[in-house]
Amino acid sequence: QVQLVESGGGSVQPGGSLRLSCVASGGILSINSMAWYRQTPGNERELVASVGSDFSKNYADFVKGRFTISRDNAKNAVTLQMNNLKPADTADYYCNGKIVTFTNDYYALDYWGKGTLVTVSA
């Protein structure tokens, strides 16, 4: 069974940095893309950044120039380096993978981590 486990959340002052990590495991044949989303209470989950199997990257406008996503295919891992954090970045951050498994090798399915809280405040 596929599991995505996040780490690296926490509290930081405005202007500070955090690094989120996510590792996928369990019956994985291939991973098409990996991404980070975030969600605040009462709001929909929104895409922060994604990286494809070809290492192409996509960022939401509100994090461009501040966040960097990277991927390690050998480890089935994705990281999100977050710099110059703002209070508006406070949210639960979720790792996502579009994953093909050995038991379902026809198409990729969405898998999610449980989330890690990032709090930015003075």
C-alpha cells in the first residue's frame, strides 16, 4: 500500500525558512509527478508547486521566487525549500504523488500524505 510521509513542518518567524520533505513507499512502479499543496481552514486545497518525472517544475504565483521544489527519483522523494516565509504561508502542507503501482499498472492514481503544519508568525 502506498504511503506518503511528510516531515519538516513547524513554526518560524516572517522572513524565515523551512524545508519540507516527503517520501513515498509501498508497491510503487513509477511516479509521474510529485507536488505540494496547502490548505487553510475553510478553504480548498491549492497547488503550491509540482515537479514532473522529467523534472519540469511548476509554481503557484504566490510562491515564485521564494519556494523551490526538488525531486529525488531514486528515493521517491520530493522536497520543498521555503524561503522568505510570510504569515500568509501559514497552512497545512500536503505531499501529493501521481503514482503507478504494481497492483494497478494501467494508470496513475493520486496519493496524499497526512499533512504537516507550517506556521509563520512573529
